[in-house]
Amino acid sequence: MRLEDCQEFAERGLIGAARMRAVDRNAVALGLSSLQMMEGAGAALARAALEERPGRVLVLAGPGNNGGDGLVAARYLAGEVEVDVVAVDGAVTPSNAAQLALLARTGLPVHRVRCPSDLPSLEPLFGEADLVIDALLGIGAAPPLREPIATLVAQANASPARVLAADLPTPGCRADRVLAFHRAKTPGAETAGIGIPLEAEICAGPGDLLLLSPRQADAHKGDGGRVLVIGGGPYQGAPYLAALAALRSGADIVLVATPAALPYPDLIRVPLGGERVTEAHLEILLPEVERADAVVIGNGLGAASAGIARALAPSCRRAVFDADALRSPAPVARQTVYTPHAGEFARTFGLRPPENLVERGRAVRSAASDGVVLLKGPVDVVSDGSRVRFNRTGTPAMTVGGTGDVLAGVVGALLCRMPPFEAAVAGAYGAGRAGEAAAGGRLAGLLASDMLTRIPGALFGRSEDA
């Protein structure tokens, strides 16, 4: 993929906290360290501060990485203007601690604040400053503010100095100017690049797994979602691969509605009479569809049963349509993900996917009018009709039959807990990582079932292993 050709797929406009965390984590996975990004942010912040032509600057640095940005700015400002630093102690991040240690080498006065009683002596600093840099809290901060940050915000608001916010203002703190890093998080903010590569946004990465909310300690059976897989008959193993993948991806209850009986005690089978799924089974299937958080339809279904997907689609809250369910006109659920390979894409959307990856991205984006499309291939392409994301995980060993069924099950489980586009991106990334782990560097000889035990580690392992 020629990155210089892919600028059109870069996201525009405001970026939310969760997405920014994902981009940051993807950048780290690509080799850009947190300290490098912090250095770039702090240097940009210092340049913006000097544009204000202050005689004296007061830097308010919180204990997180946003505070680290402020500490870097203070280091760059040393020798240029008078600088005072107020640093809030607490659960200081490693990068923040590294910047504090480095700042100590400059000789700048650093006032450590542990509790509100440390604050009265600092009041003169707010009156003397020409510019206050607000680097107290970063993305994801929300009121009510805890002490001593709440009082620092009040002191900044009462100060005659202008306030320059690092990335975004601390909740409740006024800002005369906001310098956002990479992309704006609030309307009206200026932006400064900090070296985050384009790939961190347009390609799936471990950051996309951060959107999977962790299971709470008091979770109950069913909190992870109820998935119904409908398929089988002509091809018996396919729906079971999808169903087992859904279990391994965090779904708590997985049912398989199929004429084919196979012995998997972890799955609940909804028996369907006959040799294939037909509309005669709607009376059985509709109540199960309505109870399911997500439905996966098409695996092993056979061409003769494709119409069942269109019949059930309007009753599905969320659905993944795969394999034989992918035919024109495409079925449409309330929330829909399509997971075609190239041939199924052509059959469903009337266009053979171009070989050129940029043109392929455009084709998938154009096709995604009624739901999210995840086009499988050496590089997967995911679009919701607006955003486009590429996934490069996986291995040639995954060309074996059944790996697509595993992917459909992974996406189905994630769809219980994530929006469709995010579920498709995370599912493609996680399934590819599971395939890589199962193949162990081999380019052939993989079984789709080998991927199943690798899925939990790929999705829920430590971020540095993802």
C-alpha cells in the first residue's frame, strides 16, 4: 500500500477521546513512543506560548500524559521567558515522571502540590503570570474535578493572565486559546502535528481493541451478549466454527440454529428439521432472532437457502451476513455488517473489487450504503460508507476453508458490545492476529479450528501483546 496515495482515507474533523486513545496506541505499535509524541506536543506548546509574547509563564501540569506535555513545554521555555511549574502529585504516569526528572535538570522552580493546603502559597504565581498553560487533564477528563485540581482551575479562572490549553481545556477551566495535538478535540482549537503516522489512523491496530470495554468484576451470565448463528445443512461445520469463535470472542451465550447436529457441549443447538434451512423454519427462528443481541447468518447455508437471510433481516437488531447470505439484493438488519470475500462482494454489490488498494477502498466505501462492509483479502478493507480502514493482520495460511466463518463469529460477538464499524475493524484485526499465532510462521497447514484458542489472547491479551 502506497501511503502517499491514501491521504483521502485520513479522518477529518473533531476526534473523540476513545478514538484518539486508539490512534495513540496504534502509533506506539508502529514504533512511535509515548515520550516521542510528548516531546513533539510539548515543543509545539512552547512555540504557541512564545507567540503570546509573555514575560512570565505559569505551567499547570497534572499527573498524566497531558501534564507531561506541559512539563516538556516548560523545559523548552526555560531561558526564553520566566517560567514557574505547578506539578500535581498523585498517580503519575511513567512518561510524566520521566519528564519531571528531566525538568529537574533545568533548575526551573517546580512547586509540587499534593493537597489543597499546598495551594494558598501559590496564589501570587497566578497574579504575576502573563500566560497560564493548562496541562492539568487530558482527553477523557470529566467533572466533577477532584482537589487540588479543582482549586487550580478556580485560580486560573481568576487570574488576569491569558490561558493556553494543552490539547483541550480542563473541564471548567477557561481557555483563551487551545492547541490540540494531531487533531482537534474541541471546536475552534488550533492543531499541531506530533509525528503520528497516517497508518495509525487508516490501518487497524491494537488501539482498536481498546474500544472493547473490560468485563466488570460483578458481571453476570449474558452480559457479554447472546449470539445466534443460523446456517449449516449443506456444509455442516461452518456454523459451528462461527459459533465457537463467538464464544471465544467474549459472547456468553451462543446458539446454533441448524439442521446439522454436531457434538459441541459449549453451544446450544436449536434443531431444525430437514436437510437445509428454509422459510418453513421461520416460526422457530423468529423468536430466537428477537432474543439475540447479534445474529450471524449464512455460514454453510447453501445457495438454495439464501432467501432465509432476507426474510429474517428486518427482525435482527444486529446482524453479520456472511457466505451464502450474501446475494443481491443484500439483506438489511437494523445494524448490519457484511463480510464478503471478493467473489461474494461481486455477487452482492455488482462490482468485482479492484486490485489497486486505493480503488478497492473507494469501491468498498461506495458499496457500504446499507451497512458496514468488511471485504476480506490479503489486506482487509472495512467501510461504513464514510470511514475506510485497512487491516493487514493475517497470513497466507488463512486461505484455508473455515477462516471466514471464524471471522464472522468474532465480529458477531463484538457486535454485541461495539458499534458495527468498530466491531468489524476490531474483529478483522483480532482474527488476523489469532491466525498468525495459530500458524506460527508457517504458510500452510493451518486449520480454521486452530485459530479458536488463539482468539482470546488476540482480543483480550495485554495491549503490548496485541
